[in-house]
Amino acid sequence: MGLRRFAFNPHPLALLAACFAIGIGASDWLSMRVALSLGPLAVICALVALKREREGIATLCVAVAYLTAGIVAWQIEEGRSNSSSLRSLYETRRIESGEPVELTGTLARAPERTLDGVYLFIETSRLRYRGDDFAARGQAQLFLPLRDREAERKYRELKLEYGTRVRVFVRLEREESFRNPGVESPLAVMQQRGIDAWGTIKSVLLIERVSDGERSLFWWLAQARAEAAEKIDGLFAAETAGLLKAILLGNRYTISRAIGESFREGGTFHILVISGTHIAFLGSLILLILRSLVRNRVAQYVVTALCLWGYALAVGAEAPVTRAALMWTCVSFAPIVGRSAPSLNALGGSALALLIWRPQELFDRSFHLTFLSVLAIVALAWPIGKRMREVGQWRPTRLTPYPPRCARWFRVLAETLFWSEREWRRELTRSLYSYRLFKTRAARAIERWHLQRALRYVAMALIISCATQLALLPLFVLYFHRVSLAGVLLNIVIAPLIGALAILASFALLLDAANAHLAERVASACEALVALTAHAVDPFAKLGLGALRLPEYAGSGAMIYLIYYAIFIALLRSVARWDPLRFDSRSAEGRWVGLSSAALSLCVAIVIAHPWSERGEGGWLRVDFLDVGQGDAALITLPSGKTVLVDGGGRPRYDLEEERSFERDRRSIGEAVVAEYLWWRGLDHVDYLVATHADADHIGGLIDIARLFRVRAAFVASTEGEENGEFARFAAALCARGIPLYRLSRGDLLRDGAVAIETLWPPSEGMGLRDNERSIVLRVRYGERSLLFTGDIESGVEERLVKSADLRCDVVKVAHHGSRTSSSPDFVSATRPSLAVISVGRRSPFGHPHAEVVARWRTSGARVLITGEMGMVTVLTDGRALDVRTAVR
């Protein structure tokens, strides 16, 4: 019976897509040779089984064949990726990352403007390094800063456009960074986007235009996009222009931080990225126009598909756009051949086509989000909507003689939305018999007021929004550590507003050439719409219904996500089989819908409340020196479970950025690195923050931690001369969250059980000290072991410490990132650690750590670990033993 049912699968393309995906995932366990042997054998067995009318076995063999095809496709894709000569040049170390090279290639896309520069995407052909020429096929992403009018003028003189051949002198990079558990690898992100190497061009003078590109269709599309971007910049204010270029042209580099955070808070940021929503809206609009002009459905489909693919190519043809265009093409093709459009089969066909084209899509986050959301709509929202309509419109017929068997609230809601008293009475006048039906009174009143159509839209939109939120909840936590309670409602409101904004903005651009004054009036309406959408989340945020920042379950705790999706699939199955109008054995499926819904609700509560996410160390003191690039961040986890974060990394802020009316939307070190690690640890709170001093690469990340986590208290050395800059921002963040701020000075002692945290510097009378001289120096003692945290102190402070205290320790955080201004010989001799940790990136802009400093620590007998080379360094001790681990083995 099982094989027979398997043979008549109503969604064959969904089954084949699942098998193909399993094959891609299993490619690490099965070799190409095994797959190439097993695949043809499975096909032969399928043909034999078909000839003998064994459909179940034939279907099983076809599934195995597609599984092996997935393995082969992934192995071919891996070989193609590894054949990128640009990538292999860096992976084989024939060229060192960060070394200057002369790069020759053509612009694979039109330049992407940002607030302070331009991104160039170059398809490379040759590379010159230290006098040697290399063939270098691959993709490079280069950023050119344009910080003054002269640089802007010289850039415009180059007239760079799609297809232009250029020669660039640049330091290309391809290396890992921020290697901490739970932190997404920037290298992996670049690889997923098809970028093999990246770099920053120091000056526009380092770009040489070699030749023009060919005037192909792609060139014309790129030119049209570039001209549209210029018109948008000229007609709209900077913040509005940035948003419009994101939703119309796919340029996400011009979104302001304020706009980006507002949409993330409301759970609607996906609307700003050209993907399924935009493609579906554009496709529906084109179809609506064509239906009034052309009757032939095939012609309507072909013209719409061509327009959508032209648009996808014009906006850069990135994976989310092409995925959405492909999905629309497959789903819209279904009605042409007489199939139901919102079906699992159409979704499966889309997935299969995409995975055959680009197998690496299976590991892309946006792929997971897209297909899970569409699955929720197709397999959960639409069936519920269909059952609701059937229940609401029910009247006794030969096939459905009995009233629906469902919950009372469901029946009342369904009748309110779908029952038509007028149609029923009209039907009675034509009938040979009469009867009475007891329907909810609200339905009659709402029908009389002509509100049913609007309420149906709202109800269906809510069902779709809830279904997608349920499907994506674990991914929201794992990928973004953010769940917006307001998103269920805001997605219904914001999507139509963004659609209206896109239409209005397009109208303003078309009108600008004919009537500039009227175009400005329309542009003003666009500005108002942007303000409305940007602040739509504010009322929810004030009520505490904005975004929740949630930690994840890791290790064995991650099983909760597998259980969640197992129950979710059970819910989909029970909803698909549930028919409240039938009275046979399948009516029991209604109870399964209730049970699976209750179980899923429990899982939702466990994921959101995360009662078991935090993981302790069982009486050990743990110190994690995070890899934050050029900066310091160390998380101390006490045996009691309390946490102390000493510094939080950060990027320097330049005057140019501070003068601008808005800041570019990009994640800070505090949120992208430190917070991500804390969430991976299962933490939603940090007990104490310690800012050793006010340099941006120490205190900057603490601003984000104060904003994103519950914090008991914060400690600083001094507020002298820190009224502005990073310290002012830190103090403002603490004030906004009601976090008390205390001053630490020499002699202060914090005890927690057997652990003592002693402040060795600065002195309480330390007025007039320079920035680095004010750094807090902490000594953490636990049993026989001690660790020394030195901030950015320099040799003068080190000399005073050597004279005033016994500095012997087991672990020292080397001062000032290994600069030669610190780590004096006397200080190194006085500390005599077994481990010296230098917190600095692999490629420091200041040349840290200096070679003589590293040599000095090693000569003293210390093992030196640099976070930029080894990733996060973890030290564990129970007061006697000392265990050291690194992220890079």
C-alpha cells in the first residue's frame, strides 16, 4: 500500500526537487563515482519496473536517480567553483591576500553608487603580481571612495559603465575574518554572492580605462538603470532616493541606517530587497494591463515573462531576483496548461529548475526564506482559506448534506466572511423546496454594508502573514536573532504602501521631463509615503510589540528546531487532509489539526521564551577573547553563570560620516560580531559591561550591547574630556535603557564566589591622563590562576604598575594590540604569563602587532596567540587547571 500511494504522488515535481536537494546535501558522503554508477542503474530499474507495471518501485527508482543527479550536480558545481583561477591564486597562496596587484577585467555590472563612493563589480581576466602575469578568471568587488568633489569629477571623466574594460591597481583580499562561533563568515557571504576577491581602491587615479564595452542588450538595460538612478537622485531627497533605488533598482547600498532599522524593527525589511514580493507585484500589474489589450493567454504569459526577465537582468540578476523571476515563470505557466497555480507542484518545479541551474542555492539563506514562505502560503494559508470559504458558503447539497464539523469560532468567522444571504434567498426562489439555515447574524449585516470583500482581503492577508511567520520563526532566530511581533500586521499594511510608492515614484520620473513642477508635487507625496512607512512601527515599539532580539539554541538544544519543523510538516499534512464537510474516517483529521496546532504553539513558546538556551561551564571560569578585527572584546563567564564583557570592539567613526544627514545602513562590529556570539551562547543578557577607555575600537561595540541586551550595570574609568564622541553615545545608550554607570579606580574589588576582579589602574586621582593612559587594568583571580586585562595602556603606565603591584599572572591580554608603545621589557618580565593574547585583526591598518613585541613575549616563555590568526581564543580554568582553545585549529 505504501509503495502504491508513493507511485501516485500528486506533486511529482516537489518529490523530485526534494530528492535532488537531498542528493546535494549528501554529496559529502557519496562520491561522484558511486553516484555515476548508481544513477544509470536506478534509471534502468525504473524502466524495467514500468514495463512490469510496478509503479511504486519505478517511482522509488526515479527518486534515487534524482538523488544521485543532485550529487553529480554539486560535484560539477564544486569543480566549476574551484576552477576560478582568481580564487585558486589566493587559496594556493601564489598571491598573498592584501598584497598590491594590477587587475585587468571588464565591468560585469553597472557601477553601484553609495553615499560616499561607488562599488565596481569586475569580471577579471588577468592579474599582475610582483612582475608576474597570471590568468585570473573570476569576480572581484572593489570599492572606490569619493570623499571630495575632485575625486567625483575624475571618476565621472572615466565614464565607467557596464562592459567597460579597465585596469586597476588595488590590494585584493580573500581571507577569513571575525572567526568566532555563531558569527557568519564574511568570506562565505562573498562566495555565496559569487565574489572571489574584494578590495578598496585608494584613489580614482589608480583606475585606467582600457576600452568601451559592446553595445549589447545588457548594456542598454544597464544604461537605462543608471539613468533612472540619476533621475531619482535629482528628484528626491537622499533618504527617499536611497529607499527608491533599493525597491525599484535593487541598489541596497543607499538605504539609510534609520530606514533600515525601522523596517527591521517592524519585520518588513524583506520588502526593501527586490525579490518575490516585487516580482509578483510587477508581474500582476503587467498581466492586468495585457489582459485589457490581448486575449491570448499564451501571449500574455510570454510578454509578461520577457518583461520580468528583462527587469531582473536590468537590476543586476542577483540570486534573489532570478529566483523570484524563475518561480513566477513556473507558477504562472501552470494555468496555461490547465494546472492550479498555487500548488506544491509548481513550487517543486521552481525549486528543481533553480537547483539544477545553481546547486549552491540550497545553502543560501534567502533560498530557505523564499521557499519556506511560499510553502507556507501554498500548503497552509491557501488550504485554510479554501476550507474557510467552503464552511462559510455551506448549504445542504447532495454531496455535502450535513453541516460542517469544525470549531464554532472557525464557523462563525467563515460565515461572517463568505456567507451571502442574498444569494441563498435567490437560490431558494428557484428551488422546489424551502428550508431554514441558522447562520451568524454578523454575516447579514456585513453583507448589507458591503464590507465582506474588504474583510476577506484582510483575513486572507492575516492568514498568509501568520503562516509565513510560523514557517520562518526558527530561521528568523537562527539567521537574524530577531522576531517582530508587529510584523504580522505591518506586512499587510507596508506591502501595499510600498507598491503605491513604487507606482507614484515611477510616475514622477516619467512626468519630470514634461512638467517638472508637477513632478515635484508627486515627489513630495512620495516623501510623505516614505515617512509613513518608516514610522509605521513606532506605535508598536512604544507598546513593546516591536522586534524581539532572541538567542538561539545550539548544540543538543538545536533539536528543538528539528522538532518544530517535524510538527510543522505534520500540521501541513493534517490541514491538507482535513475536510470539515465530510463525515467519513478522515473527519478525524480535524482533531489532528488541533493537536499539531497545540504542539506547534508549545514549540513557538519554547523558541521565543528560550528557557534552556543559556549554556554554563559547570563551575569553571571562562574567558573568550573575541576576534573583532582591530579592537578588543573579552567575555568573562564566572562559575556562577554571571557575565562580564570587557570592551566590545568597534569601528572608528570619521568626521565625514558624522556630518552627513543620515548614516549608511550597515551592521556594526558590536551587532554583527559580539552580539552574534552572545546569542550563539544562548544569552539574552550581560550582567556587567566594562569600557576600559573611550576609543571607538573598544567602546563602540558596547553601545550595541547596551541597546540589544539586558544589562545590570556598566563601568568606566573616567568621564573626563569625554562629553562628545563614542563615550557620549555609550552614555546615551545606557541612559535610554536605564542602565546605571559607575566609575572604577585602583583598589576597587568585585567578588563573586571564589572569583575576585581587582582594579589595578587608573588611580582615583588620575586627572589629566591621556586617552590610553586612562585604560582600566583588571586582574581576575580564581584559585591558583589569574588573568590580566590591560586595555590600551602604554609603557608609562606599565612602569608605574610594575612598581606598585605584583603583576605575575597566567594569562595576559597584551596592551594596545601589540603596539611597540606598550609591552615594555620590565612589564613583560613582571607578568611572566604562560599565555599572551593579542587582540588584533590579521591585517591591522596600524601595523599591529609589531614584530619586536611578539618576539619579546615569546622570549619570556609565553605562548602568543593573535585573534586575527587563530580566531577567538578561549581560556578555561577551575582554579587549578588551565585549558586554552582557539577557533582555528
